[in-house]
Amino acid sequence: MSDVRSLALADPDLPRSNGELTFDEPWQGRALAIAIALVERLDLRWDDFRRHLIAAIDDEPDRPYWDSWATALDAFVAEHLPNAAVPPNFGSMSGS
């Protein structure tokens, strides 16, 4: 397991139940996997993604956690892959 993957999966801020990661919807697990893959591919540190997540949560503290996650992933991609195509409304995938 890569260092990024180990750090990401050990992140104490991720929602857990009995020590296991929990996802309410399949897209949430995919968003985590995409974030890990991007950080690895771009040869960045997990904290490079986490700062986007922290900013997304700070911007809208009442927004659901995984919606903030999607918003952070969108911002992360925009910063590091500015020519990448991101689906419209990616940051609001849960529909809430």
C-alpha cells in the first residue's frame, strides 16, 4: 500500500463505524478512491488534498461532509489539472 493510501485511509477525520470507513452512497467511496489516485499520480502529499477539504468545510460548515468532500475534490482537480474536464455540479453529487 502506498504512503498516500495509508495516510488517507488512516485519516481520523473520515467517517467511521467500529473503525471501518462508512459511506452512505457508493459515490462517496469512489470520491475517496479518486482523491487517493490523483494525489498518488500527481506525486503530492495527502495534506495537499486535505487543505482543500478543510477549506470546503470552513466555507460551509453546515454542508454534509461528503458534499464538502466532493467540493474539495473539484477544487483540487481545478488547481492541479486545470485543463481536466470536471462534470458540472460535481461538488453537489448527493443531490442535497
